[in-house]
Amino acid sequence: MGNDPILFNDPLGDTIIVDKRGYVVQKYGKDNLVFLQKGKKLTRIGELGKTIDANKIFKNLLNSNIKEAQGSHSPFTFKNLVKNKGEWDLKNNQKTIYGLANAFDKGKESKTQFAFQGSNYTAPDLGNYHYGATGKVFGFFMFTEEFLLQQAGSAQMKAGTSKPEWQRYGTNEISAGFGETRTVRGDMLPPYGDDPDDQKMIKQGFRYYDNNKKNLNEEE
């Protein structure tokens, strides 16, 4: 997929224009082409239903939101941002190309692919990746990696989209008196009721934060 720069004032027809973080600047008509705006120039970065080059826009979004999380020091702010239909619920936020792609992909067998750091991801994949990267900021408070993974599973179960095979529990032995014990259900085990693929994406977000927390510059 090539990146084709064109002048901002060229006739574009129907197209989608995004900023450096993937937020939608303009959406014209029903065409599926996606352009990145930089000053007065637009660069084609892909097409809905095909592949979109997210190397710049998703990196910038991650770095910007990690910095925002670092500055907030409030886990309640994070909870409100990532809740269903919250600003950071990327797959449902149609102010972003990620939300537009997810809506476009509904009911389609072939999903829009976002190319990022050598791999392809769907919009929901990137949402989970982003959740892991931004949530890891709050590890100093109580948001351990395990806690964040558990909360993702809890959300999946509350939404009614969890599967029985994702809901596994440990067991504990407790005293039943008179030297007897009985087995009771213990804590939920990974993947905590969540889709294992979603958990994998969240863990990739953890690693992104660990590797980049001291270098959060954005590309222009």
C-alpha cells in the first residue's frame, strides 16, 4: 500500500480525512478512502475494508493518551474514559477512524486491517491494545496487569458476550469441621471470562507502555 501525498485543495470527491492521531477531521460522502492531514497536504493511508497504515496515527494516539493518563493520577478518570461509549472506547468512538472502521466492518466477513509495527490489527484489537497501554499507567494505584485483565473479563460477561469456556475457576479446600474438608469454587482464572484474543491484545498494550513510557514523542 502506497502513501500518496496530494494537495489539500485538490478535488477529493468522497473521502475521509483524519488528523495525526486518527480523529476524523472531515468525512465526505460514502467513499472509503482514508487520508492523513498534515498542514495543507493530505496523504492517502488506506481504505476502509482493506488496509490502513496506522503506524503514525495509532502511535501518536497511544503516546498522547498515555501522557494524559500520566497527568491525571485518577483511576476514576480512566474508568470513565474506557467505559462503553467513552472517549477511549475506540471501537465505538466514531469520531475516530477506528470507530468508523468498526462500524463499517459490522456484518462483513473481511475486516479493515490497521497496519501497526509490523502486524495487522482490527479496530477492536487496537481498542484492547490501547486499554492495556493506558491502563498500565495506573499500576502505582491498584491497576495491576491482573486487575486490568480481570476488569476486561468482567465487562465481557456484563455485556453477555462471554463464553462458558472462558469462565474457569480455581478451587479451594476449606475446613468442614471434625477433620473434614470440602472443596469450594475459588477465584476466576485467566482469561477471566474474556476472549483470549482480547487478553492477548491487552498484554501487547502492557508491553508497549513498558517499552515506550520514557519516549512518548508524537510524529508530525
